[in-house]
Amino acid sequence: GVWTEMLDSVSVHVGPMDEAAARRLLNRSQVGRMLSNARGGALDVDGVIRALCAVSDIGQAHPEVVAIDINPIMVSKSRAVAVDAVIQRTTDNT
């Protein structure tokens, strides 16, 4: 989204993601630091972690999914909500 473009910051994880892996990924990212140190108190980092794990779960359960674009995820102190998403699947024309 806008912050990714503005910060020119992307993090990549390959393979299944559990909560521990999602937390490590987020903690070493600039966005993770922004969420944890937001003015007025930390935002819902756990909600973002659950969203990352949910995307991983979708990929595990549906190998035909080749890309998921969630934009934006709105994060407040009490929750994280995916506002829009596009899921791209492989096409089989045989």
C-alpha cells in the first residue's frame, strides 16, 4: 500500500508461517517498529500477525493460489482489518 511505497520496504517469507515466524518477520521490519511504537501506544500487532498467518493458511490449503494482495490492512489499537483483497489462482486450460 501507500506505506510500502513510501518507505520502499518489503519483507519476504517463503513457506508456511506460524505466529512465531510472523512475529519475527514483523519485528525486523520498519512497519513492525512503526506499529509497536505508534504515537499514543502500540497498534494491534497481534491482529497483523493473525492476518499474516491467515494468508499463509490460505496458501497451504489452496496450492492453486499464486498471489494474494491485501490492500489496505487498517490497523488500530484494538484490531486489524483487511479492507480489500485480490486472490490470484493458476489457470488450467487443459
